[in-house]
Amino acid sequence: MHHHNHYYGQTHILARYAGLDFDHPPRLRGYLQHGWNIGCGWNPVHEFYDGAWRFTWSDAPRRRGHALGRRNYHSIGAPFLYLQELEQPDEPVEREGTLWFLFHGWEGGKIHGDHQRLVDEIRETEPGPVTFSLYYTEYDRPEVRGYYEDAGFRVVSFGRRGFSYEGTDRRFLFRQLDELRRHKRVAANRLSTAIFYGVAAGCEPAVYGDPMEMDGENPLFGGQRRIERLWPEMLGTSIDLEAARATTDLELGKPWMMPPAELRMLFDWRERV
């Protein structure tokens, strides 16, 4: 099982949905897409074991993978959608303000951009209080976090995704879902996984501001220009909510979600007698 499958506790969520142990999920014999992706579901240089299954959220990555000559795809819907079904709120919470996500780097690449300019634009755009979400790679950099703390924003981070089965915060998506359900808007400086999660959780989306750059960013899939061509309805300070919801359902794979028994069969998580 590839360690990426554990990122953000996604395999744990699927195991719980399938009626199995959340803390110790069975082995997933394949590769699980862990974030929204404009390519075939993974980064352009990801290595795969021959014959392994590729479990994507939606059908679009499968089609793009087939165009690259890759096979063994199966679309199952994003684990975040299954989490929403598992974690139903006892009563609706009054939504307020904006949950704003900064485009983030990773362990091997830092982001670079004009943070003060972004702060000014957020202040001019957002009608209510702002909670600013930083990925741990930026949250741990005081020179980045300070811009948003000094702006008076409430700054949060949802945890670490882990690496090689170490340090995975299994409650990462639980915290993110809880915050999204408390906010009226979700925004970011790039179209990203968090925007689609926000729309699925009932937020009004916005994508604006300096998209920033990341060290070693691979342009193979087309980057920002391709996103602007293919998903123009998801960009801007005020987005048509009906169009955003339709796109979100497709990108997160809502039509491809499965009942527990079918997931157990697909993953070969059946009980052995």
C-alpha cells in the first residue's frame, strides 16, 4: 500500500465508512488520489507499480490517464464526501465570515509571492471576519504566518498529512469540515481542493489574488493557464453558486460514490472465512 493513501486520513475515513476499523484500516491495494488534480490524479512524475489499481475521485482523471496510455482506473468519489455522510451535524450552525486558504507548498518546495498585497486585497473583498488557513509547511514559517496574524485574521492549520506512514493526522479532514460548516464563504488564491470541499460543505466560493509560485512547480499539466481555460466558472470574487455546485459534484466525484458493501468488494476488504 502506498503511503500517499494515508494522507489526511483518507483511507481511515473509507475504512470507517465501510464498517471497518478507523484507527487501523486494511491495506488498500492500489493508489488513492489524495487531492484535486488537473491531470490523471497524481503528480506528473509519480511512479506506479505495474498492474496496480488507481482509485480516482472522478471520471475526468481516469479519462486523462487513458489518454496517456495508463489503465486500471476506478472512480470512487472523494473520501471527503464520505466523511460528510459520516459526520452529520446535530443541528445547523449559523455561518459567518470567510475561510481563506493560501496556496501551499510541500516539504520539497516553498511558495513565493506578495503576502501584504494579498492581505490588502482580502480586506477589500471579504464582507465579514476572516479565518486564514495555512498548510503546516507555511504555518511553521513565522515570516509567512506573521503577515496574516498581523492583519488581525484568525490563523489556523488543520494538521500534518504525514509521510511514509509517520505523523499522519487522521483528524485533518474532520477539522477542515467543521471549519467549513461554520463559514459562509470559502476563498483561495488558486482553484484547489479546499475550494471544492468548501462548496460541497455549503460555502459560497471565491478564487482571487496573487496565485504565487512554488519552488520546482512542474508545468507539465498546464498549470494556471489551463485552469483558467477549463474551469472559468470557478474563478473570481463572486461566483455563480449553481454552476460551482455542478462543477464541484463532478470534480469530487459525487456520481461515483459507492455504498459500503461495494467499497469493501472493490478494495478486497471482505471478511476472510
